[in-house]
Amino acid sequence: MSGSSKSILVFLGSTRDGRQGLRLARMFMSHLSEHGLVPTLIDPLEINAPLLTNPIHFMPDQSAAPEWLKKLDQQIKEAVGFVFVCPEYNATVAPALTNLIDYFPPASYRHKPASIATYSMGTMGGCRARVALLPVLGEVGMFALPTSLMIPTIQNAEIADDGATTNERVISKVTQICKEMDWYVGALQSQKAATTGYPN
Ligand SMILES: Cc1cc2nc3c(=O)[nH]c(=O)nc-3n(C[C@H](O)[C@H](O)[C@H](O)COP(=O)(O)O)c2cc1C
């Protein structure tokens, strides 16, 4: 974890035409900023990573890695926390998200908090995607924060394209997640400053 950084990466899980998730990711971006955090959207559609053939930590010469891969690895290393905005696809995590996560080593993610927001067009709010994402994040060394946001029938959630919403339940959960993230980031930074032996 780097110094007093407030960088939070907001990973979006969908690349689909007409995707619903971008509005929710934008909502997190503005709420995280309002809470004094510095969010960056990690959009798999923009990054357009190929299906994984060579994770960065498996490359004998990482300096020869593609620029996008080196840049995102650096962003992950510098981030102090993550928000995952993930749709449920066939009862699990959207593959664009795990494809991106898998490119990077635990050393880049380790000991950092992660919040999960899932959604679906059905009634279950992507709860199975949440359950499936938890061990993935744990495996690469993140720890999931307790507050979860699950949005059923996302198409009716009244979130505008820019992320603005009047949906009280969603606002309340996003606010709670941002406060929680800010608290945990601060707690880790204080502990890191006050002690030696940070477990790399
Ligand atoms: C390939 C695929 C599989 C899906 N599987 C599920 C599912 O298992 N459970 C569910 O509630 N919704 C499922 N859905 C509906 C999605 O949750 C819904 O379309 C959501 O809007 C997808 O997110 P996106 O619009 O950001 O891509 C599926 C959609 C797709 C495209």
C-alpha cells in the first residue's frame, strides 16, 4: 500500500452492448469522490484485454509487457482499495472481470480492501456473482468489506447514464460502502505508519 494515496480502482465487469453496469460504476465514481477518495474507472471494454495467454507475473521479462498491462499493474499497486461492479452471468462472475483480474499477481492486490456491488435484470440482484467473486478476491489477497450492494431489476433502478439516482436504497448502500472504504483505508495507513513489519 502506497503512502497516503486515496486511489480506488472501480472495476466494471461488463463489456456487453447496452450494458447496464456503466451507470452504476459512474455512480460509485461520484460518491467515492464526494468521500475524499480518488476513483479511477477500470473499464474492460476500453482496455480491450485479450483472453489471458500470459499473466504479467508469468512473463520472464516484464519490461517487454504491453503498455496497457504495465500501466494497469502499476495502478493496482498504487491503489489503496477496489470496488467491483459486477453483473451476474450464468450464476457467476462476468468473465471480462475475472479475465482482467487474472493478469496480475497477488503481490499487486494484497492487503487491500474490496467492496462488491452486483446487479442483474432478474430479482436476485446478482447474489450468486457476489458469492463467486469472494473467493477470487481472497485468492489474490484482497479482503472483502462487509457491506454489500445487490441491485435486482437494474433496468428499473432509476440510475441515470451519468450515475445520478434518486433511489434511496441504492444511495444509502453506496454511501455506506464509501464510508466503510474510507475508514478501512485510513486504518490501514495509520497502522502502516505506526508499525514496522508490513506483511508484503
Ligand atoms: C450471458 C448472460 C448470462 C446471464 N445470466 C444471468 C444469471 O445467471 N442470473 C441473472 O439474474 N441474470 C443473468 N443475466 C442477466 C444480466 O444480469 C443482465 O443482463 C445484466 O444487465 C447484465 O449486466 P450488463 O448489462 O452490465 O452486461 C445474464 C445475462 C447475460 C448476458
